[in-house]
Amino acid sequence: MATKTLRQDVDFQGLFRKLGHNLEEIRVRALDNILSKLNHKLICEADLIHERHLFIRLLEWFNFSKAPQQEQVLNFLKTLSQHTSAAEIIQDVGGVEFLSNLRINAALNLQPIIDQILENTLRLPTASVDQHAPECIYHRPVTEHNITQQSNQSGDDSCKSHHSTLTSTTTTQG
């Protein structure tokens, strides 16, 4: 089953593949790359929460004999698991059982983070799934001018559809 990514300008699959690389240094750089893009608002959580491959790689992180930055990985999972789509994917890939087993042998400081991920995953929270954060660099506030300009510049129907969805959401919320 092919997954459709929201962003076509970032090679997410390449980054996710590197998260599972045999060399620790490459895995760490891939993780740092993704987290840096999030921190600098180059990508948003909405870009990642539908990416099944990402969740598999983040869980597999703990299967390597050397698994550095465990707290960062768990905090990243915790943040993403607040979204319904992400929580469902974590459940689908066996994350609940995996995290429950991981918790048994985890350091004491990591157990509360694992507990929060499990709680988020089992309760299926209702955080907004497709909305980009307003401060995301590639997100512009939706206005009639932006939509008209975007429609004139792009023949891509999926982009028009995305902006139409955002406009209808914005007008109903406003």
C-alpha cells in the first residue's frame, strides 16, 4: 500500500531509510536532521504524522545494540502520538506491545515518556491532523489572494484541493 505524503519538496523516505541504517552515526544524523527541520519550522508535525515508515524506524531505533539519543526518540514519538493519525499508526505497527516490552528494561527516566506515548496511543487523542502550524515556514495564512495566486501559478490539482480544504476550514473556524 503506497502512502501519499503531504509534502513533495522533502525526501522523507530517504531520511526515514537512514534512521534504520546499520551505522550509528548515520542514524543519529538522520534523527538530528528531522528534529532540526521541525525545530526550525521547515517541516511541521502535520508533514510526519501519516508517515508509517517513520514510526517503524523510530520503534526499530531501540533494536540496535547501540541506541543513542533514546530520550530524544521517545520525546519525538510522544509529540507525534498526540495526533490521532500517528496514534493509529503506532497501534497498527505493533507499537503498543513493543513499547510495553521496552518499558520493562528502560531506564527509570525513560519510563514516564513511554507511559505517555502508550497513553496517547491507547486513548486516540483528537489533535488536529492535517493543519500546519501557523509558524511553519512553508505555511502561509490562507487568503483569497493566496489561493488565486496559487491557482494561477500551479496546474497541480492536489495543491488546489489542499488550499480549498484549508480555506473552507479557515472560513468555518473564523
